Amino acid sequence: MIPVSIVNVTSYTGLELLRLLAGHPEFVVTSATGRSAAGQRLDDFFPQLAAGRNHNPTGHNIGSLVISEKAEKTELAFVCLPHAAAATTVLELLAQGSKVVDLSADFRLHDARVYEEWYQHTHPAPALLETSVYGLCERYREQIAASQLVANPGCHSTTAILALLPAVAAGLIGPDIVVTTLTGISGAGRGLKLSSLYCEQDEDASAYSLSGHRHLPEIVQELEAGARDGGHPIQLRLAFVPHLVPMSRGLLATCYADKKEPSLTIEEVRAVYTAYYANEPAIRVVETAPHTRWTSGTNLCYIYPTLDPRTGRLVVVSCLDNLGKGAAGQAIQNANLMCDLPETAGLPTSSLMP
């Protein structure tokens, strides 16, 4: 039994972690923080965790845990705080000997200057940017397993990077890429804000962050690294526009790029993708455009590569659950590796239907 803590358990990602960890065969939550709910039992704040219904496979009753202001020392901690606030807590957790999976953006970008440009905040621990590992298991599995600090990727970033990595690594496409995403409202967090109200979002769809979304430099960083490692270095010109749609959870990306070789066929493209993800437990390369509902409640990412027959462009559609593979599920996948457990432990692969 491996004790873990959740910092800011009252967030959507914190609650999703709690749901998944309640069924984990090895991890047990022994500490949970939430400033607004400090002093309350988890099953008082979250009645769905009522006593007698929430014993994980170890027999531990998570609902009886009292929410605290400060995380206790555990073998591993999941940090679900906003950027800037997360880094300070991460430093404290590392100092007390905990391994950390940080779900904020504080350690995703390698360059402190890029971080400060996009997040308008001086990084409080720039030295850790050199030692933290970007938590995309499909790229950095061995590094994650040996790391004390893993930076969990953003949800838009995960969807776009996984969609395009095989193409850039194989040198199939040129530098001009367009990515559009559709995301559920839970991606905006659990805090009260006008734009997240039901009446504001129902029967509506809108684009946002047209001048540049904060996940854009993360996508560029990782795709360019993947291209270099594949022997096809490239300097990308990436346009990325996210859209908010009236669903609770789910994220779908559509990616467009010009192919380098006019003679490239769809059969060759699919062969590249199938080979690249042949042994990846969280990836499904499919032969029809996927739906976000296929991923709901899971740690799966579905990827559909195809060619536009009129323009010859590569078009890749990918989707995942923004709270699953886009956040909490991926965090547990990383934590499993960090604790030498099976990578898929505690992670569901059957979607919530309907």
C-alpha cells in the first residue's frame, strides 16, 4: 500500500483523482488538502463518498479522511493548484522527500523566459525546469520512472501532441500546422465564473484565446523535440485555436498539415501511426473519426489519421477525456511509473455510456 496525497482535492481534477484512486489496487489517499473545505470529512464535502461505498481494494475508507490546509508527508503527491501557486507547494513537497506529479503548468516548459512570457509570472523555481520531466508516457517513459518531479501535460497539449508526434517524427509534414480543439466546460475549472454558468454555455459554442493559448508553446516544444529525435528537425509555425462547447467533459482536436511528399498515401500514413503506437496502452489508432464520448471516464486517447483527397493535406482527429488522459488519468499513469507499478493500474478503459 503506497500512501499518496492530493493537494487541492476540491478542484475538478482533484475530485477525478479521488474517484480513480478510490479503485486503485496499490495507492491509498492518506492526505487531502483544500483550503475552503479544511476540517471537513471528504464524505461530508463529497456525499458520493459516503461511508461504506468507498473502500478501495486495500480496504481503506477514503470518505473518513479529514481535509486539511497543508499536505502531510506521503510517498507521492498530486498537486492540483493553479500555476504559480503550485510551484511553491511543489518545492515544499520535494524538500520533505515526496515524489510529485504537478498538474499545473509550472514545470512543463523548459525555458523560464518562455514560461514568464506566457504566464506573466516570474518562475519561483527555475532550476527545477532542468530536472523535471514532461509527463507524456508515450515519449518519456523511462525518464518519468526515474524522476522525482513530473509535469503533467495540459489537456489541449496532450491531444494535439499525440495526434501529430508520429507525423513529425517520421518527417511526413511541413512546418505549417493548424490545430483546432473543442473542449468541455470542466476544463475551465470548478471556480464560480460567469462564462461557466449553464445558461451562458448551453446552446452555444465559442472560440477563445485567439491571440495565443498558453498550451501553444507546450505543443511546439514537444513536437519540435519529437521531430529532432526522429531525425527530422523542424521549426514549426503552429496556429492553435480552442473552442468551448456545451459538454461537461471531453476534448477533440482536429490537426491539419501539408505533407512533404505528394506521393504519400493514406495506407502509408496509417502504417506510420500504427507502428508508432503499437505498444501504447492508452492509445487507440482507429479507422473512423472518433467521438469524445468514447473516452469519457477513461485514460484513453483515440487517434484517426487521414488525408484530405482534394488538398492532399494530412488531417488528424484525436480525442480524450480532459479530466482523464488530459489530467487525472495521465497523472496516475505517471505516478504508476514513478512507483514501479504497472502503467495501467487503476485506470479504466471502458467509457461511461451513454
